Amino acid sequence: MRRIFLTSLLVSLLFISSTSAHANDTAQSTPLVPTEKMAHLENNSILPPMRPWSGASESLLLSANQPWVTPFEQQGYISSPNYHDTMEWLDKLVDSSDMLQKVSIGKSPQGRDIWMIVASQDGGSTATALIDNGKATVLVQAGIHSGEIDGKDAGMMLLRDISHGNKRGLLKNVNLLFIPIFSVDAHERSSQFSRVNQRGPVNMGWRTTAKNLNLNRDYAKADALEMQHLIRAITIWQPDLYIDIHVTDGIDYQYDVTFGYNVEQGHSPSIFAWLESIYRPAVEQALTEQGHIPGSLVFANDNTDMSKGLSLWNPSPRFSNGYGDARHLPTILIENHSLKPYKQRVLGTYVMLEQTLKTVAKNSTKLKTAINKDKYRNPSKLTISWQKETLAQGRDFKGMDYRIEQSPISGDKVVRWTEEPKLYSNLPVIANTQPVITVTRPVAYYIPPQWAEVINRLSLHGIRMTRLNKPTSITAQQYQFSKPIFSSADYEGHQTVSAQTTLHKITTHLPAGSVRIPTDQPLGDLAMLLLEPQAEDSLFYWGFFNTIFTRTEYIEDYAVEPLAAKMLSDNPALKAEFDQALQDPDFAQDSKARLRWFYERSPYYDKEYMKYPVLRASK
């Protein structure tokens, strides 16, 4: 539990002071927000102190009496409209503009459309139209965690200014796709008590879907209907840059907008180079000029001790930016800081989105070149699992000062963040960037037709495959599993599994309808990360093959005894092997293990037990 630093009244006074200062600087300022509105943020009194903020980006705001003012602006910067009001406002905007179209990428489990606004200079409304115009396309997604909804209000303001302000030129050399609310059902599970660690808006949606799935853990396995719609949209519309907007909590720090993407050691090194050398400098400069403090997406290794340094994240494909790395789609994860005022976060997001359009438009050729280099790199070996290492270069970090107190509530140490900025110099950085498991690249994978759910998920991702139209014999490699470990608790609706593996060469007969998945394709790396069983987010890990661990045939003791005697009599080498096994006292004293030993070597044993049905072919 955190110590109460400020009463709601003091927070309200700070807010009014900040707004009053801005009112003297810009003619477009929204009228002052009544003090009681800030009091509606139920959690203000239990959060760390809030520093007053004012920045140049406040000039982006319209006053409540201006045409095309957004609900966010009209309601004093602390509220965000519900699904109905959001779409009603966007419908009017689309109807008034020759540059905007609205399309549904699909319906949610509760029947709501997941709408996407298509913004292009020539008013194109189809993927084909956008692809044909030759411009790069940016996909911006808000509300994957619907309480973290900053991107929706920022995007609405930006579309307004493109359509009816002075920013029409932003679409001269780039297209924009904007999903204002991704997790639409969770967005409507809204209240003042959804995100206790976040300072606004007043009402916030829920983190998980109506089926309690976390969409930003679902990219690889694609269980949620919402995620299936999104992945199809990505495949159809082919964006060149993808932005996923969140709000993060944890420690307190000075940055209001942090963002990250794949690391250099990952699967898209050319994309990383473009993002690091071209994108980040331009965006950070724009944010800084507008009064924001941008930073890299990092986390504290220990929230109670900043001296232990920072954690740099190399995400796996269950996350948006890890998925983008796997499929070579430049993907930026924005994490605004939850303790900053909602107005500040929305305006920071606006600035970042606007600069993104400018940067992509100016550098689209280099961006597309980087994407193609990664898509067709097809390395002979691929790292599928990573471990932590301390990087050679430390980092300075713009944090907040804090003190440690003994809590009478928990009986443990507790952090008390102050409102005083503090620079933590040259903190160590730990990243999960050291390879653990690296596998050779097969020419292709083969999957028998009975594993239809796996085949369908791979197809959903856009992975190219062909079906065998007749029975076929192949020579391939097959994984044999041992010592499986199943998760003791459900995770995202799955019982996850890991196992030790050995790889064996086999010749086998595949039925008609089996699929062949070549790895020399743009999504070949993604196919490997989904099909190699030791990969961190493989479909094997997520339990799609768990039935291979079920024993369905057995042999009774009265049958195995005479069978074992005959096997020993007929096979001297087997007898020598059994005698050697008896040297193990535990085995020798376990009658069931001794009988099972013979059963496993008999022709009656299930030859498919704990064998991976996905085969690796070298030709």
C-alpha cells in the first residue's frame, strides 16, 4: 500500500494551476475544469504525487465551443467517450470528409463491430486501393487493453485535424489505418475502478476481453475472436508500420511517453536499424519540442531498488512487438506512463502519431527496403529461446526520487515515490538477448491433416502452405519427447507444456490432405517460431498437441509376463540390455517399471506416444 501524499483537493488545485497557466498561452484553450471533476478520479489520493504539467502540445486542443471538438476535449481532458459515443462522433467525421472511410474488421464475441478508419488522400476504402497508391501504410491500434485508451482520443483529434484542420498534407505520401477501440467488449466493461494504478480517464475499460483473455498475450496462439480479426486485417491490408498503444505502471519516472520495438539480436535486424536510426530520433525530437519527455521502453529490475538497473525486453511472439519481429512487420509498442495526467498522455500520443506519419512519408523507401531484407533473409539457423545477460553499455535514466519505509500494513518494505526528479546515471541494463536454443532451418515442415486446428492457425497468420493431394512417403526428422512438464495452473485458457527433446530421422507415410509448409517464404521465421516445440511461444508450448501425451492402450500383467519371457528367449541382445538395466537398484525393485520396460519394446506399444506429429524435412 502506498502512503497518501496528496489529497484530492490538492491534486485538483495543481491541475487548475496548470490549466490556468496554459490559458494565458493559447487562444484555443478549453475552459478551466471544475475542481470537482478531478475529485472524480477515485484513486488520486492513493497515488504518488502528480507534478503539474504544461507543454506546447496543448495548442492542439480545441475549446468546447469549437466545431469538431472531441468528447475528450469537451469533457475537460479527463474523460473518454464510450463505444457508442466514440463511433457516433467518428461517423459524423467520416461522413464530412473525402479522405476518411470506415470499415469493420469483424465482430466481437458480444456482437460489436471492431471498426477501422481508413485515411488516405484519395479516399480509398479497400486494401487494394491503398496498396495500388504506392504509399506506405501505418496501422495505429488503440485499446488492446481498453482501460489504456489514450490512443483513441489522440487518434480522434488527429483525424479531425487532418480532415478539418491544417494537416491534410500528412496524407500526401502515407496512408493511415486507425482502430480506435480494439477490445470493444472490454471497453464497455467500464467504471472508475478498473485501473487503480492509472491517473485517468475517469471511467476506464477492462484489461481483458469478455472471455477474460489478454489480447496482448494472444498474437501467436490467436485464440480470441478479436485477435483473429486483427491478424486477418494485417494480412489483407499489409501495413508497413504497426503501432500498439498502451499505458504502463510499475515505478515512477519523468518520462510520459516511452516506446520500444524489437531488439537488434532478434529476427528483424534491418527493421531495428531503421527504427533506431531514423524513427526514434525524429519522434523523440518532436515530443521534446512539444513539452514531453520521451524515453525507451525499459522496466526496473527491482521496483524497490533502482541501483539494480533496468530490464530491456526482447519480447516473444505472444506480444505485439514480438509478433512484429517474427513476421517482419515494424511494430512499436507505446507505453505512456500511468501516473501522468490523462491530458498529458493523450497529447503526447498525438504528437507521436503525427510525427510517425511525417517520418514514414519521408523515409518510406528505406523502410520498405528494410522490411524486404528481413522478409527474405531466411537465415540458416534461428534462435528460438533466449536468456538474460548484462549488456556492456549502461544507461542514464530520468527517474523520480524515492525513499523506503517499513509498512505497518504489509510488514514489509514499501517504496514512497516523491515528486522530485532524479537522474540515475549509468544504470546496468539486463536483457534477454543471449541465445539459448538455436535450430537449423528445415526446408519445410509437414503436418498430417488431423491436426486441423494447428493448420488453421498457421493459415490465419498468412503462412503459405500446400496440401498433398495423394498419400506420400517422405524421409524427415521427428522430435521425440521425454519428461514433459505441464503447467500447474491454467494460463490464458491453456495448460502449457515443456519437454526434453531428441531428434530422429524417420521414413514415414503421410496421408492425403497433409500440408507442406516451406520456410523460404516471408513468414518462414514465424512458421519456425510456431512449430519448433522448444520455441517460447510455439503452438506445442501452448498445448495444441497435448493429446500426444495421453496413453490410451495398456497391457495387463498376465499378458506381459509370458511376452517378456519369449522376448528374452528370442533375443539375447535384449536379455543383455535387461540385465544391464537391472544394475539400477530403483529399477530392479520396481515391478511395474520392469514390466513397462518390456511393453515399450514390444510391437504392441504405441509408436506415436510422445512423438511430435510435425515433421522437419531437408528437401
